Amino acid sequence: MPAVIDRGVYRDTEAYAKGDGVTWGGSYFIAQKQAPEGKPGESDSWRLAVKRGRDGKDAPQPAAPAKLVRLA
């Protein structure tokens, strides 16, 4: 039974095989053939499995914490 093997962050100096999974640019790609050519997202040798999400820079900021008051 075929399985994806997570190989971590893509490095152009590494050799990859069909079924290897890598992260690149915040997304996750799976090699579609033995010795895939090009970088993930720039070649048909790689299939996008999980697309990068938004950065969340416009998320609402939490309210300032309440001041603690020491009772004597």
C-alpha cells in the first residue's frame, strides 16, 4: 500500500522519490514521480496537498489584561 513519507522542508540538494512529501513556502507537496524535477509548486512533478493559509495579520488584538490589585 503506497504511503506518503514526510521529508521535512524542501531542499534542492536532496534527492526525492515518488511519494515523498515536503513543505515549501508554507504549503505541503507530494512528489508525483521518481526524482521529481523543479521546485514544488513550479513543476508538474509535485502535487499540492495542503495550501498555505493566510498570515492572520489583520486578526483582532486581545484586550489589555486587567490590572491586578493586591488586597492587604
